[in-house]
Amino acid sequence: VYEERAVDWRLPKWMEPLYAAGYVGVTQKSALKDWDRQAERNKRVLGKRLATGLAILYREQRFQLDDEITGNRSLSIFLSETNAEDPQTYAVMTCHLEGNQEYTEKQRMQFLSLVKKVPPSFRGHVIVCGDFNNECL
């Protein structure tokens, strides 16, 4: 949760049991002005001045963080298994697409931009999740 004096945000306290269970969180990195803009938007829309962001959690005992990429409304991490006979690699990606249903082309472009973060040479598993702001089919 973003605090007015903070440059970076942290995961909420209710997630502390996950940390105790060995999970690590990678959070979206943004400039302070972007956090401020989002906090002001949430104050207008939700009545609370707080910024929200993206996070991906993984179990540190099982995976090693190889890379992370923050986009405007996306977060991607690349993991490799550490204690497996046949270690696998994973690209885990999350996004928060445009919320206005009339901007489907913008949503499509945001999604394509996210998926393009996986290098063509990557041969691991790809997991994409997030808030797609669309109807389920």
C-alpha cells in the first residue's frame, strides 16, 4: 500500500503469513509521480487516496528469480526451479488492462505488449494472469 512519503509501495500486512511460509513478493516499480496520479484517481473513484499495483509471489525455496520487467500496467518475472532433477523455467506475467470496455483495441495492444516480453528463445512455461477488465466467455 502506498504511503505519501514512500517512494515504493509494499504488500499489505495481511500477506505476512505468506512471507512466513517462504513466499517472496516482486512488486511493480513505478515513478513517484505515477503513484501520486493513481492515488488521486482512486481518491476520486473510491473515496480513498491510495495507490494499488501489481505483485507476483513465488516460493523462494523452490524458485530463483532470474529477471523482472515492469511495464506501465504489467509485471513479468522469469523464474527457474532450484532443487529439481529436471529444472523448469517459467515466465509469470500479470497485467491490469484498460478498464473502459470501449477501448478493446487498447486492451489488445496492452496484452500483446505484455506477451512480447517473453524472448523468442524462451523455452519454458508461460503463465499469464491479471485483471483483463472484460467479460468471461
